[in-house]
Amino acid sequence: MSIKGSIQGFSKLSKKEKIAWVVDQYLNGDTQASEVLSQHWNVDEKMQQTFDGFSENTLSNYHLPYGIAPNFLINNQWYAVPMVTEESSVVAAASSAAKYWSKRGGIQTKVLGVEKKGQVSFTWSGGHSTLKEHFPQIRTELLKGIQLIESNMQKRGGGVKDVVLLYLGEQLHDVYQLKATFDTCDSMGANFINTCLEQFASTLSNYAQANLADQGRLEVIMSILSNYTDNCVVEARVSCPIDELKVNNDRINHKNLANKFKKAVDIACHDSYRAVTHNKGIFNGIDAVVLATGNDFRAVEACGHAYASRTGKYRSLSECTIHEDQFTFTLTLPLAIGTVGGLTSLHPLAKMSLNILGKPNAKELMQIIAATGLAQNFAAVKSLVTTGIQQGHMKMHLQNIFNQLGADDEEKAYLNEHLDTSKVSHSAVRQLLDAYRTESSSNV
Amino acid sequence: MSIKGSIQGFSKLSKKEKIAWVVDQYLNGDTQASEVLSQHWNVDEKMQQTFDGFSENTLSNYHLPYGIAPNFLINNQWYAVPMVTEESSVVAAASSAAKYWSKRGGIQTKVLGVEKKGQVSFTWSGGHSTLKEHFPQIRTELLKGIQLIESNMQKRGGGVKDVVLLYLGEQLHDVYQLKATFDTCDSMGANFINTCLEQFASTLSNYAQANLADQGRLEVIMSILSNYTDNCVVEARVSCPIDELKVNNDRINHKNLANKFKKAVDIACHDSYRAVTHNKGIFNGIDAVVLATGNDFRAVEACGHAYASRTGKYRSLSECTIHEDQFTFTLTLPLAIGTVGGLTSLHPLAKMSLNILGKPNAKELMQIIAATGLAQNFAAVKSLVTTGIQQGHMKMHLQNIFNQLGADDEEKAYLNEHLDTSKVSHSAVRQLLDAYRTESSSNV
């Protein structure tokens, strides 16, 4: 018997039974809730089954807007970048910055490295020197042990690049690591890496049992890839003479814009409180493309922010220079993503995103994503040092409030005209709309 | 005239025109693509309009599985936690850890702080001492200037808590900041904070113009909230005697489990390469609830990972202790989220998530999210130090491969029985399935 609110065997229930249980136990039997959930199912039953299969205990699909930021000129090639984000202004900002820079030579990108990493952590009681002595032999065994697993990846040009032995130091008594580096070609590579590492762990244990049993005890703690791919890095850059920063109708002189922009980025390089928000803006762009292409944004976020803290202080991932009147803005960040495997071909819109981007390989996608992050960052900082962030943001947010209050086109036009946009709030909009509606109906 | 691949006025096009342009320019006129996009629209036109309004240049909705992790016992109350994630195993792992701990006293959580922050950065040429001297008067003006903006928030018990003046130091010549702290109650508070800050900036400029014009030049660089909310922090904890860690059918002794578990967490506390992956796992849980409740995962990620690096080295956000045979596992992290405003009531499934969670206030939601992150982390580390990560993961991933290859239930049963699960790959599954299908059809 279950206590109210808890359940045995939930995962074994059918989707309808799961929904019924949640509605009964947590939604006071509200039957409208099941309608809302089923309203978000895909009309194609087979496709819905695919979505359900991505995760567990699925009741429905959470919809996130799928949009397009056109006019990205990256290394002289045009792209329309698919973006998935729930945050207003993000796609508009990326589009606007992409267009701006497409008139100033576009965005230049390059991949600085594609190395993935993995670790087998283990304890060994027999001392560092014994292990070091045996390591050449162990290494040979390790590489031999994964030949079968590696063969497909090697055909594609990838595989295990190296395995080294690390001692984690005095603080972690007797803990050692095998640290391996991989090239996983166009796949993100998590499954390949983890399978290799688990095989390494098994080979290592066997070796110790066969050859080192009388010298110490070896126990594997865990085998898993590292998401900190600090040598899988991409750079995106825009640059132009300060004179060309000029924009029609801008309220700010181009020299002043360049200087304020640089100052804003410098502040994010020195002040962690600012840096977090600055980088958050970069990831608004990055994650939207990562999501749209079926990649894993938690991996990208964790790695990117750890990279931002690599000097011992959390800093901006982008930097700005002005040399001899040339303005340059550069973003450098690690990006471990894939264009094959995972959800990239399973999720219909992830697949479509890759098609829209011209079926890029992983290196190309890294560059597209970095370019989008740079554009996003440029738009945000430019807006911050000129009009401020609220003007554009509230304009977007207003449309959500209008929709929520069920305003029709005529009412929206009235509200847009009569609202004091400097002090917008949900209640202010509601008041104005209520007043307008009362007046309209009394005029009928 | 547009160059192929680029466009003027894309945002002004209707949704159908936008799709037509993308299909024409980037998908070789493939008309199936527009069908796939429209297949993901919501059947309710009004609701679809709402989704379209969240972002810009929207063509469709990106579906992410919306699932439930039941059996969370948090501070003696049961929860079924809605999670949105595209990654397999995440919901299963959270559910399993929640159930495990519900039998060992549940998860204990507490909020350690709810302070939000914002910054106005500016340059001032007249030296620190003049500014410091005037600051008491400036501060009074700043607070006076936002009275109207603040009044609603004050009624709810929040508002501006303090404003201080900071000099950013020698490296950033002449740069100062107003750093303000806020209590934004149950809203995430970005709009409120940014509106206050822009008003601060305007008051500050006016003050300088009126009273300091002969002593120096003051120019505002930017006004914006800080996502680094290192005093908006929540803690989640599980604890039990080591004896009770015992699980039926586990291949590992409970003492050994406790020790290996602690060692694994200790490694993540010392080694950044491991810490990034360890924390990534925590955010698998965190982000899934953040998304499901209409909050902003980029803000939560940026803040959480910067917090993980606050000692000068990137470390684990969770820690494990064993004292007198008592096992304790604790997660501490900053979480700036909201349960009112933003998308929380606009997105139908975000609203539903909050209903399922019993309409929590922001502090309660912080605790639920942290509990989910802890459960996720516990499940991942437990799996790593026992069976390894691949066994469970490949089982889940296999289902996706089956679905992609269009296997029916009978075929799935055959594959499950005959696959060598230690070496699963897409091609291995396809080969086995092809062979089975050939044989079946020749038997007809």
C-alpha cells in the first residue's frame, strides 16, 4: 500500500495511468490538466513515441520556441541559425548583431583544438614508484584491450590519442588516475569514451591482479569522461576600423561607442559579479543553438564556465581590443558537441537544424555556435552601453503580457500607443486594457 | 536586392513566409520540411500564438520530454517533481535516488539566503575621495528616485536592501560601481532590478551634473543585474547510518559503498577535470526542474559554476562526510529563480509544473530544485562507483536506437535478448535487426 503522494512502480504504468496518478495525487483530480498535457502531444503517434523514448516517465512535451536568426556571415559563408530559447530578445539580438557584422566583413572563426578527455580514478596502496615502473606495460595492455571498441572510430580518423598515469597528490591519499585523450570526430563521443574507459578499468584491474597482487591493492573508483574539454576550443572574432562602427540613428558617437564597449568588456574581465552575467549572455546564444542541434547544454555550460575560471578568478570569455583605431571583439570557449549520434538524427527538429546549417561536421558546428555566442554578446553589450537593456526587453515582454491578457490586434495597437513604456508592469497593462475595454463596450 | 542566403526584413515576414524563405534558401526547396515544422505546432492556435510570442522569428516548437520523478520526500513532504530533459537516464536516476532516500528519512533542505544583486558601472574622473564624500547624499537621492518603482515590491515585503559604492581598483582606471542588493520575493526579479538600476544610473548622472560638474566627469557605462547571486543559496542534505546504505541485490558491501562514494566526491572536490563532470550531473537534475517551471537555466548555470570556482579552483558543489559511521551527503548552491512573473504563468506546462509542486513560493522551489540536484548527483555517483555508468545508460539509449530503426515490440524483445549489451552500437543493432527481419520474412 502506498502512502498518499508516494508510489511503487510508477515507471511501469502506461502514460495515461501516470497522468491519472499525478492528477489524482497532486492536482486535486483536475481533469483539465490531462487535457493540457495531451494537447502538447505530437499529432503523429510514432513521432510522439520517439519523444517519449528520449527520457523516462514522460507525460507530454515541453514546447520551446524554435526560431531562426538569419544573416550570419561566417568565414564568408551565409547561415540562417536555428535557435531554441524561451527568453525573449535573444533571437532578435543575435539576428541584429549578425546583420550588423555581415556589413563589416562578417564573423571569422577557427577551431583551436578538438581533444576530448576521460578519467579512470582508482586507489592503489603500493606506492607511486611501483605503478610508474609498470605503466609502460600497463599502457600497452590498455590500448590492446580497446582495439575492437576503437575500430569503427579509427576508420573515421579518431580514437584514443594517449593515456597517462597521474597521482592526485597528498590530499587524496593513494588516489591515482588514468587520464586519456580522445578524438571522437563528429560525435560528441560520450558513449565511445565511457566504453573505452570502462574497458581500461577492467584491463587495469586484471593487470594488477595478475602482476601486482603481492605489492599492493588496486581498486577502481570510477571511469567516466571529463566534460572539462579545455583543449576542445573554438574562437570567433569580429573586427573593423572604429569609423565603421558608426550606425545611422544611433544616439552615440562611434568613438564613444567603441570606448564604452571596450570598458564594459574590460569590467567583465576583472569583476566576477559582472563576468557571470556577461557570460550568461554569451550562453543565451550558445545554448539556443546547442539545443536546436540536439546537443547537451549542461555539458557545454559546465565546461564553459569552468574555463572562465581557469586563471583562478572567474572572468569574461570574450575580450575587446582597440589597436590603432581597429576595434576587435573575440570570444574563445571550449565546445564539445556532435553532429552525429545522440539526438542529432533522432529528434526531427535537431535533424532539421543540421540540414538548415548545411549538414556541418562537428568542427563547423563548433564555429557556428561560437559565432552565435559572439553575436549575442556583442548585441547585449552594445545595448547595455547605449540604450540600456530594459527598453528592448520590455518591448518584447509587453507582447507576452498582451497575449496573456488576451488582447486582440486593435487593443494591442491602443496599448502600444498609450503605455508609458518606461514603467511597464503587468498591473499597469491590465489597468489600461480594462479601462479601454470598459470604454469600448460603453460606446457600443 | 538580397544576396542568396541573406535577407532584409525577415522578422517582418509571416511565419509561413519565414518558413518558405528558409526552405527555399537553405533546404533546397524541400517541402517536407515545412510539414515537419507545422507538425510540431500546437493544435490550439491561440496557445501556439503564445509560444510564438516568447521569442522572435519563430517557426515551430522544439519538443523536449516532460516527465515526472515521483517519491521525493523533502522536509517530510511528498513531491512528484516535473522534469524537462532530452537526456536519457536523468529522470530515472532522480526517481530512483528519491525513492531510495524516502526510505531513509528523506531529503532535508534549507534556504541560506535570498539576496539578489545589481550593478551600475560608471567612470568618474574626479577621484575616489570626492565621490565617497558625496555618497551619503547620492545614496539618499538614489533611494528616493525609485520609490514609485519599488512600491509594489515593497508591499510584497521586498525591495532594495542596500546600495554601496565600489572602486574597481587600479587595473580599471576611473571605473566605479554602485552595487545594490535586492529582495525580489517570489519573482526572479530581473525586470524589477534592471528598472531600479537604470533609474539609479539616471539619478546618479543628474546628481553629478548638478553638484559635481566642476570636479570631474561622470559617465554611466551600464546598468544591469548580476547573475552571480552568491548570497541566494540553498542547501540539500541526506544522511543515514552507513549500515542503512545497504541495498538488496547490490554487488557491493555497504561500508565499501560509503567509502567509495566518499572517495568519488572527494576526487571531485580536488580535481577540476572531475569536478566539471560531477557538477554537470548535478545540473542535469537542476536544469530539468528549472526548465519545467519556466525559469532561466542559463542564469542558474552561470551562477552555479562561478560559485563552484569561488575558492580560486573549480570544485564539486556537493560534499560527502562520514563521521562515526554516519554517512552525509550535502549539496550547496546558489539558485535565483521565481514562481511568479516571467514564463511561470505564461507557459501552460510551466504553470502546470508549479501546480503539481503545490504552488510553491520561490524559497520552496529553491529547495525542491536543490533536492532534485542532490538526488541526481547521488544516483550518478552511486552508479559510477558500483555498476559503472554505461550499463544503465546504454539500456536507455538502446530504446532510442530501436525506435529510430522502427523496431516493433516483437523485434525489440528479440533484440533485447540477443544483443551483446556490453558492446552496443548503432551498427551492431542494425545488423542484428536486419538479419532477424530477413530470416522472419523468409519464414513467411
